[in-house]
Amino acid sequence: MGRLILLFLALASFTAQAAPPKKIDATYRVLKSGQLVGKVTEHFEHDGKRYRIESTTAAIGIFALFAKGDIRLVSEGEITPNGLRPLHFEHHRGSDPAKLIVADFDWEKRVVSHKYDGKVETDSLQDGVQDRISQHYQFMFQPPRQKDIDIHLSTGRKLNLYNYRMVGEESTQTLIGLIKTMHISKQRTPDEDGIDLWLAKSRFYYPVRIVFDEKDGGRLEQQLESLYPPAATELKPAKR
């Protein structure tokens, strides 16, 4: 009987940890070719049925003088047994409405509408389609398990197929400590940036480091600076 009770408690603990938190607040510092250029602030919340994500990127220091306003991404949608299902996506560049990019997902009609540059284009929807920001949070609900991971993604302008491959488990140094992560990678193409994601295994596979291998040859990196609820520093504190 004692062993059964212990097993029940262990399973209950695992189940409780497996559910992503209702709210997440995170900040990242942004580096361009190793130089600090900006900051990303993200907020995620869900009630088990609906979710909302908002991500704002702001230039800092001298780079703020040349930036044309903040970049703001918004994703809203549903929580399903297969994770996030976007209904509406917005990509803002500064306060200029002419630069607004919108994607609306009609899952009943299986159509996505992309609205940009004063025009509307439609495409057929496939199961599992994500948008630019929801793809990072989808891993909290569907952790990477296979060597190859295909994600159909709406950029707001068109649908692309992102082919990630699993690189493996790593110990990743972050500003909040050394964390065990799963590293996955998407190769750069002539039309799309390459992306490397380091997903924290103890924090619902939340991305703690993101590197963009830009199609023009540049390198942009997001490094996790703060996370609430706090992430476990599994190995040892970060070196200051």
C-alpha cells in the first residue's frame, strides 16, 4: 500500500509539472553580431481554452535613434489537445498602420487570410499551423520528441514549412543560471532565416536562447534575461 501511495504521489507531481503555467512573463536581451542592440518583452497567458501572446522588441542605446519604432507581435487563439491553434496574428512595426501585417485563421473553412501592403491573400490551412510567435510556445504543449520536426508556419504574408532537426540535449548558460535544454535547429534558406532554439526541459520547454542565422549573413541572438514563474537553475548559478 505504501508503494502505491508513493507511486500515486509521484504521478500526481509529474502531472502537475506537465501543465504549462497560466501566465508567463519573460525578457530577453538582443545581440546583433555579439553587440547588445535591444530588448524583448513577452507575455503569455491562457485559461485552458484560449491563449494570448504579446511580444515587443525595442532597440536600446544608440540603436534606438535609428529604429523606426518597436516591433510588436500578437497571437490569439485556442488551446486544443494538440496545443495552440492560432486564430489571429498581428505584426506591428512602429505606429505606421501601413506596415501592419495580419493573419486570420478560419479553421472551419480551413483558410488563412494574409493581409499586408493593402492586399489580402488566402491559402489553405493544414493541421498544426502556427504563427511567428506561437511556434515558440507550442513546444510547451507539444515538446519535441522526434529527430525531425515539421511546422507549417504563417509569416503573416505566406505559409512556409519549417523543418527543424533535433541537435540534442545541452547545458545552456543563461543570465539566470545554467539550464538543461533541448537544442533544435532549422537551416537557413535563400528566403528564410535559420533558427536555433534552446528549450528548457525543466520549464515546459520554454525557449531560453534563440539564434537567428539571417539570410543576409547576419546573426541575431535572444538571450533570456528574466522569467516568471522563475526558472530552476538546475546546475549552478550563472557567472557574473
